[in-house]
Amino acid sequence: MGEVVQMHFTTPDYVIFALLLVASTCIGLFYALSGGRQRTTQEFLLADRSMSCLPVSLSLLATFQSAVAILGAPSEIYTYGTQYWFLGVSYFLGLLIPAHIFIPVFYRLRLTSAYEYLELRFNKTVRIMGTVTFIFQMVIYMGVVLYAPALALNAVTGFDLWGAVLAMGLVCTLYTTLGGLKAVIWTDVFQTIVMFAGQLAVIVVGAHQAGGMGEVWRKAMNGSRIASLDLNPDPTERHTFWTLGVGGVFLMLALYGVNQAQVQRYLSSRTEREAIMSCYVVFPCQQVVLCLGCLMGLVMFARYGEDSPLDKGYVKTNDQMVLYFVMDVFKDLPGLPGLFVACLFSGALSTISSAFNSLATVTMEDLIKPYCPGMTEAKATLLSKGLALAYGLVCLAMAYIASLMGSVLQAAFSIFGMVGGPLLGLFCLGMFFPWANSIGAIVGLVAGLVMAFWIGIGNFISRMAVPTPLPPFINATAMPVPGNMTTAPPFKSALYSLSYLWYSAHNSTTVVIVGLIVSLLTGPSKEKYLTPGTVYPVLGNLLFFLPERYREKLCCVTPLPHKVFFSQLGRGLVVSALSDSTVHRFPDLEVLIPEFLEVQQDGKLYK
């Protein structure tokens, strides 16, 4: 085993890397000084609900594509072959379901935080539990996603570790705090372009040096790296078609369906149609991103074959292998290593800025505003900016803690991934099952989290004897990209051996089943008392063949209205919406009511 080989940046590399940080900061300053100058919470947190389809799509993609993915996917393909590519099958349903089920519900309720939905559907306790769970997963993940690429960069190039962490953390905090969601979305667009450019440059130059794509493919075939369709149904198998194609759907739903970072982008769209279109535009972009990761892994294999830099001791971990390969390929091309590192850090910046903004939003909307109803708009906006700044500093502190965790670093990734499933289950319980009540939701969420940590920690402990890392996760929203994993734990347990791609499906199903059982035991919710617009009639659509009287007994006739209707019979008030163009909060009812409405009270009609 040799010493870890260090290569070094040239002046053009540093210039290109610095330009990325300067450009990102300038976009933030531009939105701080133009338009409404981020003077309202609507502009700061939701970009005035004015964004068009394309920037929202690219921002959705950038949040999904973190630095850990850029490092993780090629080394996965290099080590295990192209089986991972079948994850692309899950993208179809993973985006179609959010587009036609989750987005219409969230958008028509005119929410700011996804967790407002939980209060409208259940009660305030469920909303706070959902919010706290989300904050927990994001705070853990932010430090890891900031520290991991800086550590890989430091190990391969000698680039100052804490200099890179501070540069990224402070730049990200600056443009998120100054420019709000508009700055986050437009920097995501810029950073997505940089990511594509960096990956393409590596593939083109690497393939040319290996003798062309034909030669790359031939070497991959000879090295058994082109995988065939594996239809093994065993859920403990790490990667099969079912694990990737079906288990991956639940991961995508946790990411694109109910995660605040993504929901916030849908809600910033000008219209519901544009929000739905952004999901459709992301689909081909994701396939391109997946193909780029696979191609880079194949080009790496064409260059090194079975003699990997890891085996030779040139690098210490799988994550460092991609950077070593990039520095090796570009050693005679000054500036291009800087472009790839800019691509890598663009992934980190886009993920972290989304985390800051979504954390500021849920803290403001779910934990502060409900308890400070008299707060002025100016004070609320200033506090939102302060929260984004505070979370930026927390991120830097978490990066320092991540540096001390050593092997527990992978456990942090795993903890983050496990939390997405129970949150998905909580939203599905409310949206698809009208008889689910708040007690069922609370017990279901707790049961899902207990199950998630039991399996995750059990899996981690069972493999402690074999020091191979758990899979790194793709971004701030629970979408994993595999790293180097063991194929068999020291002791066999079906639950602990469950493939990490089934975690989300298993944990969300636990929440739904426990929630439904507890709801039925404690007295199911009655359909007429539910807030209109909070239940998607999926059961009504599936059981269309039953007579209506039976569907009424099963709570299966609730339509998803195009306009929000509200009935508060207990207070002698009936509201029916004539238009849903604008929605206001009705202070003493704490519900969403449209601007144009008819109110019948004490037998009189008011408009």
C-alpha cells in the first residue's frame, strides 16, 4: 500500500473556484437590492409566488443533486457496475404522484409551510411534531453535506479544509439571508449549469484519454461492469430491479412529495399548472444526471480497471476516488480541476441553501407565527432573515461536529435517510385516509420513528465489526446514493439486513398501519368535520364501482375541490368560495378563507 497521493491546484483552478463563490454572492445581492427587496415574508420565503416553470425545475434538480451524489454515484458504478442505473425507473412514479396528488392539495390550500397542512388536517400538536422531526433531520445533514466534499478535497489536493468549509458556509449564508428564495432558486439554476459542465468535461476528456466511448464500453463489458436486469425479489439484496425501481419510488416520494425544501419551490410557482409542469421537466433532467454519473463511473473503470486508486492506497475512502480520478485526468489541463471542484461545491451550495431557506420557513410559520399573532410584516421578515443567518452558523458548527464524529459520520447519513419515511407516512395517512384522527397520527409517527431508528441503529451495530461505510445520501431530502457497503452483516437478521432503499417504504407503511389501527380504536374522524381540501379522494377513485351509500360509510366520497370551501357549523358560520384567486387568514377562526366569498350567519347573507 502506498502513501496517499496529493495533487495540487494551479492558479487558474483557484480563480475558477473563486468565481463560483463570487457569482453566487452577486445573485444574492441582486435580489436583495431589486424588486421588492425582500421586504415581506411572502417575497423572502416564497419569492412572491412568481416563479416560472424552468427555474423551479432546475432548482428542484439542484436540491436533489448534492456533492455527495457527484462523489458517490461514479464510485458506486466503478465498484459494483451499472445495476444502480435502474433507479431511473423509480423517477417516473416518484414524480408523477407528487405532480398529480401532493401539489394540487398543497397549492390549493395556499400554504407556506408543508406542516401547516398537518394542523389543517389533524391538529397543532401533529404540526409541531412534524416540524421538529424535519428540523432534526436537516440540521444533522447540513454539517455532513458541507464537510464531506471539503474533506475529500483536502485529502486529494491539500486544499485547506476549514478554508473550504468556511468559504462555502459563509457564502451560502450570505446569499440566502440577503436574497431569499428568489436568490436560492436562481443560484441553483447557475449551479446546475456548472454541475453539468464539470461532469461533462470529465467524461469527454476521460473518454478521449481512454481511447473513445467505444473503448470505454468494451472495457466495462470485459470487466463485468454492465449489469443485466436482476429480478430477485429478496428485500435484503442491496440492489435489484425491485429494490431500485419500487423501493426507490418511496424515496422519491419522501423527497419530491412532502419535503419542505421541494414543497416550497412548488408553492413559489405562479400557478398550479406551472408547479405540476416543473415536476415533468425535472424527469428528463434527472435521467441525464443519472446517466452522467454512470458514464463517469465507466470512464473511471476504463482508466484504472481492477487496480483502483483505493486498492493501491492512493486514497483512503471511496468518496476520494472520484476527485483523485479528476485530478489525474486533468493534470495537464490547468483550470479544469477547478471547474470540477466548482461543480462539486455547487452541489453542496444548492443543497445547503435550500436547507437554510426551508428551515427558516418552517421555524417562522410553524413555531413562531402561531404564538405571535400580532407581529408586523416588517418584523416577521427581519426575523425570517435572522433565522436563515442563524441556521447558517448552526451549519458551520455541525460541520465541526461532523469532523469529530469519524466513523459515526456515516451513521449521521443513515439517521437522516430514516427520518424521511415516517414523515411521508404521516402525510399519506392524512391525505388518503379520511377516518385517520390526530391520536392515530401522533402514535403512527412515533411508531414509524422508533421502527426507523431500531432498524437503522441495529443495521449499523451489526456491521460495526466490518468497517465499511453506510450509503451516503444524496441531499437534504432523504434520497440516497450508495457508497461502499458490505454484502453480509456479521450476524444475520432479516430486518437489519433490509436494503437501505426499502427503509422509506417500510417506515412510511408502519406509520400508516399503526395510525389507522389507533384511529379506529379511538374513534375515527367523521368526514363532515374534516377541513375541505385536505383529503385526496384516492380511495373514492379506486372504489368507484361501489354504490355511493357504501362509499359514504367508508369515507370515500370527499372530492378535491378546485376552490377551498369551509364549513364551521358549530359557530353558525357557512363559507363557500366563489374564487380561489387570493386567500387570507381569518384571524379568529385560524383557517384559510378565499377573498371572494359568501357568508351566511344567523340567517343573513353577507358578501
